[in-house]
Amino acid sequence: MKALLITLFAAILLTMLTVTGQASLSESLFKIPPQVTGDPWFIATLFDAYCGFVTFYVWVFYKEKSILVRSIWFVLIMALGNIAMASYVLIKLFKLPQNSTLRDLVANQPTN
């Protein structure tokens, strides 16, 4: 299970880095035309993404005990989205012992 999750989250991270990098090289984020940013589906998608980021952050808040670490991950997740989220899960997966279960990843076990 651990190897499958590492593969999944590594693929997510690489995909997001690739598409974000390509988009950044093509056009500035601040040059998105108003007809795009004002579109109801753009707004709905943005809200959907950030609600997902907050939902994921609730798990990070549960897992992490340090206010500093919690704060850093909050900023990273809100700024980088799925790049930060995939990175967080990969860090936690690599810290798990080989014989760990999915419960060990999800539950508040000491993996630091």
C-alpha cells in the first residue's frame, strides 16, 4: 500500500509541477483576462479548490503538534495547493516504517 501511495502522490506532484511550470512560462498568473476571472465556472472551481485545501489542512492540523509547523503548512497549502499537499503526504509516507498500515499514515501517530 505504501509503495502505491508513494507512486500516486509522486505522480500528482510531478504532474502539478509540470503543468504549473508550463503555465508559468507561457503567461503570468496576473495576466488572466477579466472574462475568465469573472466567469461563474472559474469562480466555482476556485472555491472548490480552496475548500479542498482547507479540508486537507484540517488533517495536517490534526497531525502536526507545533504551531509553527502548522502555520508553515497552512501557508504552503494555500499558496501551492496540490503541490504542497502531495509533498506533505510524500514526506509522511517516507517517514513511515516499512511495515506500516494506512491507519498509521492517517492517524495521529508520531512519524516526525
